[in-house]
Amino acid sequence: MRIGVVTFPGSLDDRDAQRAIRLAGAEPVALWHGEHDLHGVDALVLPGGFSYGDYLRAGAIASLSPIMAEVIDAANGGMPVLGICNGFQMLTEAHLLEGGLIRNEQGRFICRDQSLRIENVTSDWTTGFTSNQEITIPLKNGEGSFMASAETLARLEGEGRIIARYLGNPNGSQNDIAGVTNARGNVVGLMPHPEHAVEAGFGPDTAEAMSSGVDGLTFFTSVIARTLVTA
């Protein structure tokens, strides 16, 4: 399986996402934001960072990059797409996901290991989890507070489209929302960073050992398993 990772000006977690994909057992494919070619990949990751310096709104300019036309078509056609942090912001700006991300409630950049509860285990990126499983992966953002209208929130809740919630809300996100999916379940936006918790010795601390957390790897193994089953 080949999973593309799109690099935008200001991306800084693209190589980490490629490494996570490789550790999960797939082939990462580097894609450039200025192209109109997905190079035949089976899934896509929009990585974290500060695309275009977060000018205008975080993710707003990147959502208009040339390759996003192909990303939008692929997503609407059913291709699995994961947007992490800045990538999540791009997905909302491109209207592939509902809601939006605004400045953290405290007005500060937050960087910490964050506990989450996984609530949707039917999306392409979460089938490897169990319902209500609690995980810990790194969080780092300045505009990570999820907001939506009351109508949109009710729809996301009613349709079970909340992927994960914060345990201890770090940024003022409505309903403690850390990630959401589209109705089809192939497009997922997640504010914390699973790619930073994929290899023992480099992840969050756990009760067993320092830096041993690998909870993030399951997002990537999930999409591999789902794609192989449906191929």
C-alpha cells in the first residue's frame, strides 16, 4: 500500500508522517503542494506544521494549493485522507470536514502529551481501536480549539462522527472534540499528533517506561488493514 504525504511551505511533520507510515508497514510517497498529481497513492496524509506561516487563518491558504483539487476529488471518491493538526485545519477550510479551528482559549501555544478517548472505531483511520479506548499522543497547536454551530455539533454528535475527545480539555474545544470524520468515514481530522507516538523510545511516557508510548501507530495500521480488506 502507498500512502502520500503532502508537503506545503511551512510543513514540519511531513517526514515524521512518512516515518510513521513506514513503521506501520506501508510505503510513504512524498507529494508536493504545487503539483496536480497524486502519483497513484491509495491514501493521503496532510501533515502538521505552519503552512504559509498560518497567515490569514491556519490552513486557509494551503487549502487552495494546486494539489488540493486532487485531494478533494480523491476524498469525495472515497480515498482515505487524514489531516493532522494543520492538516485538520486544511480539511475544514476545504470543506471536506465540518466545523473549524480557532485560537486556543488561553491564547497560547500548547505542547504536551495529551490523553484522548477514541469514540468512533468505524472510520478508515480508527478501526484498530476499541470503543472508548483511552490513548496518549502529543499535542502541539496554537489554533486547535474546535468550533461549530449548534446545528453542526448536534449532527456530528448524532451521527457518531466524533473520532476522539480530549480527557482534560486543553484548548477550549467545544464538546472536548479532538477529531472528527466525514459522513462516509474516509476523511478524518485530528488535532493531536499520532505520528509522534509510533516507536518505543520516541513517544510519550507510559506507566511501563519513559518515551515508550506507541498509541499513534494504530491510526496508520488501521487504514492499511481497512484498505487491504476492501481492495
